[in-house]
Amino acid sequence: MNRRPSSFFLYKYTEARVRALRFGGYGSYTLSGLLELRDEGFSVEAGWFGEPNRFRGWIAAILRRICVRRTGYCGNFRQTMAGLSEIRRAKALVLTSNNAAFPVLFLRSLGLSIPPVLVISVGLEWNPPNDSPRRLRSISKLFRHAEKILVYSESEREFLMERIGIEPHRILAVPFGIPRKYLPAALPPMTSDEEGEVFQWDVISVGADAQRDLPLLLEWARNNPEMRVHLILGDDLVREYTDLLASVTVESNLSVEEVFERIRSSRGAVVPVRENLYSAGTTFLIHALACQTPALVSQTSCLGPQYRISESGCFTYSPGDTEDFSQGMKKLLALSTNERRSRGEQGRRWVETYADGKPALGVLREFLEAHSSSPAKEQN
């Protein structure tokens, strides 16, 4: 069997992914199925190639400027140019973000020979370039150079077809999920009504993306100063929200294991996100329910029928609706111990049934098998 890597997963660089590749652990869900497929015998590697030489760096800068002018997006052209030789020799490519996808698809659109491509596209709909018809046409032309595009909601699939103009046969929509091995162990079944539960915080919210509706949550905190609110945010949001109430505490740069500890130290979890078509907030929702912590979540378009959110035990509210949000918070924080445990167990069952990541892994497996990266084909 040829052990040379035959397929690459290209990522947007994050410290969490670096830790997952080096040490494994709960944060390995950020690798989008690479480790699971490798365990099955597929020849796959993470495509981080360091820095390009001076000439390729110069080419990367030029291509980046052209791509931005045409589409409004840039992506990591330096990574792509640094690994161009390896990329072109690969059997297939899985581009796990738009940051990784735009450079590769742009090179393919210029006529460069690139192996078959599957793009995991998240959030293409909310960026400003989509206001320009010219840029929409340019994005559409680029994404037609991908064999398959995987998205995490039916609403985003509809957007890519109707607004971007991508052919329906290229796009697959599955619910986002996290394999059970990257989740904390379930709590023991509820046996009695144990009064006197003590929590460090009343409410926790975790997130780093731009769709978090933190103003809505912070306005509620101002109106309920007796409630302890804990936020775990990305560095950009930490810098943005500096003048907070004494009842609101903030952390950043925690490991996934530490996030689980904070969630289980909270009475309830809240996922405040603005209306969007992609899966904003879904990771935290899955983590909260896996920790068996009751949650209030924004009922956005991305949480369509495939997620079956009504079976999760979550409270929901209409995005941006202050009154609906306040009512949801009242219900969440009024739960008795028995009700908390019952909803927590319901949430855990939902995660294990509908949010285990198997649909996405199946799409990746089928794509790699179709392009000669399966163990059986490698041996023949």
C-alpha cells in the first residue's frame, strides 16, 4: 500500500486545530472528519504547508488582490501557493472553509490542473460582497469549479442555488454534528429531586463568530443585574465588549475541556444569534446539550426541519425579538431541578441522535471513495 498522502484537508488556521492535530482530544471535531477517515484507512493529511518562497509569495499576493477585486473574498493564498506542488499531486481535496476554498477554486478557474474538490462552505451568504451582482457572478463561476459543496443547512443550500446560481446537483445539505467521542461523558440518570444545586453562573454563552447577538443578551443582563452571566468569546469580541456590568464575566482562549467545565457550572445556556442561513451557534448548542445543560436558542432559518430542534428540549425565541428573548430566559431560569435534569437528558439524546456528525462524514467518505482514496482502491 502506498503510504504517500493521497488526499488533503485544507483548513483555516486556528490554534484549536493545531492542538487537535498534535494532541487529539475533544477539540478534534474542528478537523472536519479527517481523523475518523484516517482511522478507517483513508490516506488523508492536513494540508498546512508553511510559508511560500519569495517568488510564490509574490504570486500569492497578486492573485489575492485579483480575487478580492472580483469576488470580495481573499482566502489564504499563501498557504495554497506554498503547497501547490503537493496539492496538484493529490487525489482529492477537501476544502473545509471558504478561506481555504477561494484560492484553490481561483487557481482552477485560471486553468491550472487541480484534483477533484469538495468544499465545506459556511456563511457565504452574510458577507457584504453578496450585495454586488458582478461579484455574485464571479463567486458563482468559482464555485462551479468544485465537484461537490457541503453545507450545514437547507436554507444555505437554497441561497447558493438561488442567489449565487450554483447548480443543485453540486450542493449537499446535512445537519452539523460532532462525534460522540468528542463530547463529555453523559451524567448519570436522574434518580431523585436533589434540591440545593449550586451554580457558579446563572447563564453562559459561548461563541466567536460575527452573528452572535451579544447586544440582546447584554441588554437583558442590564435589566436583570442579579443574574450572573458568563461569556466565553473570541479575542475580537473580547476587545469589542470591554465596558461590562459587574454581573457579567468574560473569558477567552479556553480549551474545549475547560468550556465543558464552564457549561456544567451554569444553570442554563443561551445561544443568541442573529438571523442567518448557515449554522451560527450550532457548535455551542451541541456542546451545551451534550453537557445536559438546558438551553435557549434563537430559532434561525438554519435550524430547519433536518435539525428537529423541537425534540431537543430547548427553549426557542425569534431572532432579534427582545420580548420573546426575555420570556425564554424566564422559562429557562425557572426550571426546577427535576425539570433541568429531564430537559438535560432530552438534549443529550438529541445530540446523539441528530447531531452526531455521521451525515457529513458519509458525504466525505463517498467523495473520497469516488476519487480513489479508499483503502480498497489503494491496495489494488
